[in-house]
Amino acid sequence: MTTADRIKHAIAITLIGDGVAAALHPTHGAQFWKKGPAGWRRSMRWCQRHPHATRMFAIAQACLATMWVLHHERGARSLFG
């Protein structure tokens, strides 16, 4: 396993964890990440005002990151088989 593979795996695991945490409590996550550039702060305020949409994005994030891990571990030939 290369260093690049380890970095990709760490990023995927971080995305999964962040997605699960945001799905469980979407407004808390938006409050936690509201520091930064103006565009970022606007998007975090939007997330606070729209917790259901934020939750759906978070679930999608966790699912896509999980698929990324499965794809990487099983090879490019097949995602689930």
C-alpha cells in the first residue's frame, strides 16, 4: 500500500465520519464549521436554515465515500461483486 493509498483511505474515512455526524445532527455541524471565507460562512448559514437538505447531503457524502472505499478495495473491475 502506497502513501497515496493511505491518504485516500484517510480522506474517505473522514468523509464517512463527517457525513454520519452531520446526518445525526445537521445544525451542530454547520455551527461548528461556520468560520472561514465569506462564501463558506454563507453556505454554513444555509445549512443551518435547511437541516433536512443538509442531512440529505450528509447521507449522500457518507454513501459516496463508502462506495469509494469499496471500489478501491475491490478494484476497478467491479464495485460490489
